[in-house]
Amino acid sequence: DAGVTQSPTHLIKTRGQQVTLRCSPKSGHDTVSWYQQALGQGPQFIFQYYEEEERQRGNFPDRFSGHQFPNYSSELNVNALLLGDSALYLCASSPLDSNYGYTFGSGTRLTVV
Amino acid sequence: GQSLEQPSEVTAVEGAIVQINCTYQTSGFYGLSWYQQHDGGAPTFLSYNALDGLEETGRFSSFLSRSDSYGYLLLQELQMKDSASYFCASPDTGRRALTFGSGTRLQVQP
């Protein structure tokens, strides 16, 4: 049973560019959340998707947007990249309204130069 | 809002027992989870406490005291592979977002 799959694993972008990260959730999970993890810090919640709708958003600017597809997979888009966007971006899937037991992917390491 | 505090680093020797503490401040409380993350890897769910008391899963145990807004993760019979970062986390009021502590880096020495 495949867990959460993210692509690409590593990415280098230039300031001002746009990036799209992809996530396939664990089989049986219908809810996808995205987190940003800076080096040496805990993950920070970006947003959560369910039934192709954004259910909740964390404290991130509108440059961060997302999408969920009918097969539950998801994309995270970041526009106008800043150096401070360099981080590990984690996707987590779960059953709806689960309090625990989120399954995380290994993440995409984004470096903005 | 929510905040969770944990020590930044803990060092222990192989075979020993180590406790990683977490204190939290939340506007609503829906339980405390623990995750393990090796360098470059995915956070992996370890345990969850919704009610006061001890939950045991093999070498790992987790404890919660809601009256003290405090929990801990206990790792027994430490192995070198336990060297990793450990995060406590709690769902927000809407149970849609997890708030994480800043993580405790555990170094297991031979």
C-alpha cells in the first residue's frame, strides 16, 4: 500500500519564478494538507483540501495556492518566489476530520536563489 | 491560537531511557500527537493521546495531563536508529490543521 507520494524531491528556482509541487495521497485518504518546514523548525500549516475545495488556510500569503483533483491528488503553487520560500514542503493525507494519524510524504526541498 | 513548546535538543546513550516534554497552550484541545522525523525524511506518526494517562506502543510511550497542559514522549531501550527529531503536535479548533512544536533533536550515542 503506497503512502503519500510527492514530486519532485528537489527543486531549484530563481526569485520571482513560479513553482508547482505535486502530491498523491495515501490510498483511502480523501483529505490533503500542505505544510512548510523551514530548517530546524516544525512544519507550518499552509492549507487543507477536501472535495476539491480549500477548507482552511494558515497564515500564508495569496502567492500560495492549491488545487485538489477528483482522484484526491493535489498541487501546491507558489508565485513570485522569494528567498524566504526556501523550505521543505510536506504533503499530508488523512481521513476527513482526523485528529491524528496523518500520513506525510517525504517532501519537496525547494531552494530559491 | 496554539503554541507548543519542547526542548530543542536531548542527548542519551544507547540502551537508556529518555523523556521528551511538551507543554502547550491551546484555545481548544483535541489531543496531542507525536511524530518522528529523520533527516531528509517524512514525519512519521508515533502516538496520540486524547485523554489523560499513558499510551504504550512497543518501546515508545506517550503521556498526557490535560490539567497541566503537558505531555511527554518516553523512549526506552534507545537504539542508534532512534536519533531523529521528535515533534509534538495538536489539532486546531476546526481539527483541520496541526500545530507543531519546534521539535526536539535526539542524539543517541554509543
